[in-house]
Amino acid sequence: MKKIQFILLGLFLVSISYSQNNHLSVERIVSKYFVDTLYSQIDFCYSNNSERTYVLWIERDNVDFLSNLNKIKKHFFTVKGDFSFMELIRDGNVASFTPELFDSFMKVIKPNEQFIVSFLKKGEAGIIQSMEKQIVIVDANEIRGLQLDSNLDMFNYSAKSVTILYEWLK
């Protein structure tokens, strides 16, 4: 009897994790053009098809092997310079804010919203899965201390897309 319960619990957990992944869909589009040489533009179009809110950011290095908790700690709670990104968000004395791509960039993707991350690369696109590993997306509820209110608007990247030169990842 316990074996059956264990199997049912495992199937339930797998079905929950599978359904969570279906809430955020991604479309990958590769375009090519010439300007003295061949360039590839690789677009990752993220669409939030759920009632949840997600937070997206870009990492310079692949952090795919880290748990969501460690990805969150690295981006929001690691001190870079004089403060962590979360300390900056919580500080109400910031007059204006321009994000630094790898340290303080954040896009909140609310229900029924879409955001596009584009990589611009000289030459052929190559393996796009390696580029996608630089993009981190977590459920906003997983980020301890993040208040999704109007105070966050200054830190939420306002555009509907961001373009990254592939050479910045090296």
C-alpha cells in the first residue's frame, strides 16, 4: 500500500511541475541578414499564459545548473559594489535608475504579457540553447522580499524587449 502511495505522490509531483512549465511559453526565432558580413538575430519570445507573475533577468554565465533559490540569491542578494540589487530595490531614496544588464536588470512579466530577449551575433546563430541558458525566469513569489507594487516600477525594465550583443556574454 505504501508503495502505491509513493508512486501516486511521485506522479502528482511530476504533473504539477509539468503544468507549471506550461504557464510560460517560449518561441525561438532565428533571422539572418548582411551588413558587410552575416549577422544572426536570435529572439526568445516569452509569453505568460497564466495568472502568475514571473521575473526574468540575464546572466553573463550559464547558471542553469543552480537551483532557483541559488539563482535568486546570486542576482538579488549578492553584494556587487556597495550594495545588493535587493537593497537597492528596498531603498526608497533612488532618484533614477538605469539597469546594468548582468547585475541589476529585471523584467516583471505579468499575466498575459510577453517579453522578447534578442541576441545579436556576428555569423551563424550557432547553438541557441546555450544562449537561452543565460536567461533566468522564476515565479515572482519565489523571490523573498520582492513586493510587486508601484514602487517596483522604477526597477522593472519598461520596454517589451531587450537586445544583447552575443559578444557581451564572453
